Amino acid sequence: MTTPPAAPLRVALVNGSFEQPAVTGYEILPDASQTASKRVPGWLTTASDHKIELWHSGFQGVPAADGAQFAELNANEVSTLYQDLPTTPGTKLYWRLYHRGRQGDDTMALDIGAPGSMAEQRRFTDGNTAWGYYTGIYTVPAGQTLTRFAFRSISAAGGNRSMGNFLDGIFFGTAPYVELAKTAIPAGPLEVGDVVTYRITAKNEGGGGAENLIVSDVIPQGTTYLPGSLRIVDGPNAGVKSDAEGDDQAYYDAAANKVVVHLGNGATAADGGTLPSTETLPAGTTVEYRTVIDRAAGGKQISNTATASYENRLGDTPEPLTSTSNEQVTQVKPAADLTMTKAADATTVTVGQTVTYRITVHNAGPNDATGVTVTDQLPDGLTFLSADGTPGSYDPAAGQWTVGDLADGATARLVLRAKATEAGLVSNTATATGNEKDPDTTNNTDTVSVCVERAPSCCDPCASQG
């Protein structure tokens, strides 16, 4: 069984769009270091009063760039707004932000680095008529396990210390990293003909959202897809999905023998959606489908892995990424398809004559049959004389052949002789069974009827008995 590598240490800002706590108009609130019941999660400030200013979208005619709220860098004094995040040296971190002036052109700097030794990455100057949008990449240097991501006020139009530099839609963190976990229910070992439910859970253990997420899973060899079983169990767009392509977020591709599911927020019939990191969506999203174990899988293992394709859109151009689930293995118990035919040498005899039955038992596989028996109880009107056959022995008292093991493709031929003692229609049935699951029991039984007359051509004692 193979397991994909673990996700790198996730880095993601908290409350990047300043949506918490909710405000009406504007409020100046304590930063995350304070104990007030209403404070701004995630963010810290160098301001001496530890206050951060939040605005609701539309206040004084300024719309939010992302979500319903945004922040003003200066609350009551010129300050730096920042978060400190655990990081792994060598990790590539992506950043993006929206910046806007309040009364005119405002300028701020983005500083990133270890606390106490940050380096300016870039300066942003924007007017008060539109939001500027900016992106970039930062690679964590050797030895830096704590990284500060900070916005520093440089200047604001009008020179008022408590005004200027609106911020919104901020992201700083690692690329998306989708992990797939596949399970089979029940776990097994299972029998031929059993139904297996496969569940695939996708979680984004990265920082940014996984965009255009599409999960596909080739139906395991040795099984057959069960129509109508495809559904999203939980997460965005949960519910039963059609097997047809183009009408919802999932379908069964008969030509490729696979299921395809578009997952995440905003997923459609044409495209995958966005899967947020597990900080936002801890349980991820799960899809399931069902298969029936084929006869050919008897005595074997059925296994496969699911795959996901998605995009990292944190940089300037989309980066295609893939992920593979663990290999799910299910053991299938052996199966043997026994078929039996029974015939009589003569279908009309007289009292005192011998009735000879010939029984053929064949194992159509796919595995060897063990403990094979043939039950053939003689009815009233017949008395046991003898039996032979290879392999096998007949117990008259039990009315049963002990055939033993029968290899895949092998045939056992049995002969049973009995003396006719009473006139009439004599019917008896033979049934073959084995230790293994028999995929088709309809051909395990055969019945033969013999008419026993009192004397040759004297009468028809069987006419009234069918």
C-alpha cells in the first residue's frame, strides 16, 4: 500500500479580509493581543494603544475589495499592522493584497522577514478612486522559522496621523496542497457479488485555495460500477449526482470506466470549484460511488487509487497540480461456479429393473472448489444398488456424494444405480454445493423423472402424475 507524502507546514494568515468581528459603519477595536471580548482576530499592531480600525463596505462611499469589510492601516496613530507565522526555511510563500487611498494618494510598504530584521519587499501608492491589486512571492530564508508579514504606513494624503491606507483581501501563505484519502466500505475480505462503497475525501492542507478541483477515480479492475450511486457526501454541492455528463458536478465516463467529480465552492458541470484550506473547511469534501465485485475477482485483491487535478492561482499564472490518494486494497474470497447436469439412461423402466443416473459436476471457476458435495437422496420406489464415479463416494443413508476438491475447469462424473420397486412416476433431485461463494446457484440443481411400469407396455401408471 502506498501513501502520498505529507503536506508541508501550512502557512496562512488569519482573518485576511478583516471580516471578523462584524462592524457597522466603522469601529476602532483592540488587536489580537488584547483580552477584550470584541477584538480583531489574527492581527497585531505596533500602535501604542493596540487599536485597529475596521470599516464596513459602503461606509463613506468606500466599497470593500473582498467580502464585506476592510481595514484602515492607521487607527489613532501611524503604525504597522502585522502577523507572525511559523514557517519552514526554503518554503515558497505567496502574497496578494488590495490597497487604496482614503483622501488621495496614500503610500504603504510591505515588510517581510524575521521579527526584528524585516526587509521591505515593495511600496504601494494608490488613490482614493479604486483599489489597487498586487501579488508576489517570498521564499523563507535558511534558519527562519518565524516570519513576520507586516504593512507599514509611509504617508497619507492630508497628513492626518489617524487616516489613510485602506487594506483588504490579504493573503500570505503556502500554495494549496490537496490530500486525498480513499476508503472502501465494508473493509473486507468480501465475496463475489458484494457491493463496495468507495469514499474519497479531499482536504486542502495548504494555505491558498485549490482552484478548479477535479477528482477522478478509475473503477477498480474486477468490479462493475453500480449506476446511480454517485454522490457528494458532504462539503459544497452535497447530494446525489447523475451519471450523465454535463448536468451537474459529477458523472460516470463509461468509455474510460471512471467517475469524475468537480468539487469545491462554485463547482459546475463544466469546471471544478475552490477548496479552501482545512482552517476554513476542516472536514474537506467527500464523494462516494459503489461497485459490484465481479466473478473474475474471486480469490484476488481489488485495488486502485484516486487522483485529483487542481490549480494554484496565487501567482501571476495558474500552476497545474496533481494529487494521488492512498492505494485502497480489498481482499476477495475465492469463488467457484458449480454447474450440474443429471440424466437417466432410460426414462421408462419396469418394476424390478435398474434405474441408472449419470451426474456431471463442473467447476467453471474462477477458483478451485473445495468440499464439494452432491446431495442426491433416492425417493420412495427406488432402492440403492451401487454407485461409482471419480472423484467421489456415495453414502446411501445420507443420500450424498462426497466429491471433495474440484479444480478450476475440472469435471466430476458420477453414476448412481437403483432398483425400481414400485410403479409410478419417480422424480429425484441432485444438488451440488461447495465451500466457496457460488456466483450463480441457478445451475447447481437438476431434477430427473423416470416412469416405472408394472410390466412392459401393460399400462401407463404415470399418466395421472404429470
